[in-house]
Amino acid sequence: MSLSQYLSPEALIFLVSMLPVSELRGAIPLAIAMGINPARAYAISVLGNMLPVVFLFMFLDNTVSFFSKQSLLVKKFFEWLFEHTRVKNADKFKKWGDAALILFVAIPFPATGAWSGAVAAFVFGISPRKSFSLIFFGVLIAGLIVEAVTLGIM
């Protein structure tokens, strides 16, 4: 038995687009391979990819705080990770401003996308309201790129 036996193709694509590993890179090609109209595949995938961003903004700070309080090792890890990320990427964010987050999300490579963009916004202290729109714009661009590649346009 597979999940596809219980879900419509659209629901399956929506779920695949929500996953941090596949996001749009997996959802759009899968949708088109399943025979879903490219415009419909794009819309479902973009909406599905943005849903986790809402929850990341709602719970990321509390989750990091909770786990940091549970273990000194975890706290030190988060401090190192966030500082390392800030130092490594501060020049890019300073140089490119808002476009840095958009481009980070828009380029459909592994370890980029809406999930990573939400974490980057958190690490760099960009407000959820502002970063949501920047991430959304990046997801729109990423979806167009993935769809163009999938359809052989690019």
C-alpha cells in the first residue's frame, strides 16, 4: 500500500511540496509526470511549499529556546551554528539586502528553498512579516525555474 492510494494526486503533490528535502524541486516534476496541468502543478506546489513557512515562523524561536534550555550541548550547538551562519553570510546579506533572501530561496539547489529561507530569516533577525513576502517571492521564482527545466524550456 502506498500513500497515493489514499490521496488525490493534488493532495500528494501538496504534501511533497511541504517536505524540506523535496519542496518544489520534487513536487513540480512529480506533478507533471503524473499528468497534472503545469499551471495547476505550479500553484499547488507553491501553496504547499509556503505552508510550513507559517509554522516555522510561529514555532522556530520557541523550539530553539526550549531545546537550548534542555541541554547545554544543544545550546552551544545552536549558538555556534547561528554565529557561524551569520559570519559566513553577513557580507552577502549586507551587500544584497532583501534580494539575498529572495535569491537564496529562488535558486533551486539542495539546502536552499522556503524552509532554509525561513531559518536564514530567523538567524539574521528579519521580521516574519517581511521575510514571509521575500520568501514567497523567492518560491514563485524557484517554481518558475523548476517548471521551465521540467518542461524543457530551460
